[in-house]
Amino acid sequence: SSFLVTSLEPSRRHAMLAALATSAASFAPPTEPFDRRVFDRRAFIGGAALAAASRTAPAQAQRSKLIPRSSAESTASFKQYQLSEAKYKPGEESEAFKKAEAARNGGAAGKPSSAQDDLARLGLKSFSDSNTDMCQTWKGCNGR
């Protein structure tokens, strides 16, 4: 019982504690002699009601509209792609790849590129070079 109460979010925890307090305050001992059949029936009905109330709703999963449905044409083109030969064998490179690899490795100079060279080649700036004032772009700045 205490595990169930502590594992719930605050609004449900308060509701459960209120229900528990109300049921404890309204409890009265039976006035008539104990009848086991009546007690068993009440316990069964209470247990069934508790089970029905605590049952989680089933997930309603639907197929995404963003995923295209398969068709005979798309299946055939994928099968053709699967069975096709590779454009380049392992160890072979295209001319564009060789050119890009040479640029990454320092070009004609033959020296490896540094991080600053890579940033310049890609047209990017580092944070320290960007001269960004955090107090103008971030709401949480405290004016330091």
C-alpha cells in the first residue's frame, strides 16, 4: 500500500490518500453476526472493482502515415537494389572521394590538418571565435 502511494505522481497520491482517509473514517464494525458468505461476496466485488479501476488502458498503436505502404513496384526496385553489384569494390575509391581525402589530409602540402583548418574548410566557427554575448541570447543570464 505504501509503495503504491509513493510511486504515484503528486495529484494521484493526494487523491488516493483522500480516498483512504474517507474510507477509514466511514468504517464501522458490523452490527449483525458475521456471515462468511456476505463477507466473501463483498471482498470479491471490492477486489474486482479495484482490479478494474487499476487496469491500464491498452496502447492504441497505429501505423505511421509517414511510412509509405509497400507496393509491387517498390518491392521489385528494392529487390533489384539488393541483387545489384556494388558500384565500387572494397579498396576502390571514386575520384571525388580521393580528392576529398586529399583535402582532409592537408592537400598538396602533405601535412595533416588541424581542428582550426577543418573548421575553416567546413565554414564553421568555434564558440570562442563566435563572439556570442550570452546575456543577449540566453534568458537565464544573470548579468555577469
